[in-house]
Amino acid sequence: MEKKSLDDVFELMGTENPVEVIPNSRDNARVDWRTTREIAENLGVSKYKVLKWVRSGVFQAGVHYRNISFDKNRPTYRFDLEKIDQLFEG
């Protein structure tokens, strides 16, 4: 993925182009972030089931997933594959 400066990100936010911003920290270096569809495929369920688990609280915000969207009406989630696998193992 190409790295962009903050000015570039702000410029892209005013366009139709999607913008994904993920904090850069040591903790995030180990996270294997996945899309809703990828998590659904990994778990063998539909993406609608994954979204139902988000709404019902099975997945916890900040632990199992993050909303990376700037539009609160249309969330875009990224899921921590390791944390979700741990949830279903236990």
C-alpha cells in the first residue's frame, strides 16, 4: 500500500476515492486486519451474519473490529482476525 501524507489524505477525503486510515503503532503491526467479507468466509457464514454480530455486541468495537469510515451512516469495518479466531476457540 502506498503511504500518503496527511495533506494527501485530506485532499482525497473530498473526492469519490475511498480512503483507509489505519493508525501506525507497534500494536497495530501485529494485527491482521480483514474486511467483512473475508471474516465471513473465514468463519463460514454470510457477511450479513457478521454484521448482525457487530450490532448485537458479539464483536466488541476496538477489540474485534474498527469502523474506518468517516460516514457514520455507512460504516466500513476492519476486523482483527486473531481476536475473532480467539473468540470462537474459547
